[in-house]
Amino acid sequence: MIASKIKFAASLYALMSISFWGISFVSTKAVLDKLDPYTLLVLRFGIGALFYWYY
């Protein structure tokens, strides 16, 4: 029972990672029309640091 929960959680996290990875290319292209590339870099790093710090 516990092994199946761990397997489901791992699959869910993998799916979320793949989704964020795929969306990032499309959203970066759209946001670059509005923001400076360095600003976008800092924002992405900040969001990633928050997720890393939270977990």
C-alpha cells in the first residue's frame, strides 16, 4: 500500500516537472516581448529558489 502511494507521488512529481519544463519555453517566448531578458532571468531564478527553499 505504501509503495503504491510513493510510486503515485513520484509519477505526479515527474508529470509536474515535465509540464513546467514544456510550458517554460512557450511562456518565455511570450514574456520576452514585455520584459528585459535579465529581468526574466532573475524572476525565473527567484521562483526556482522559492520552490527549492520550500522543499
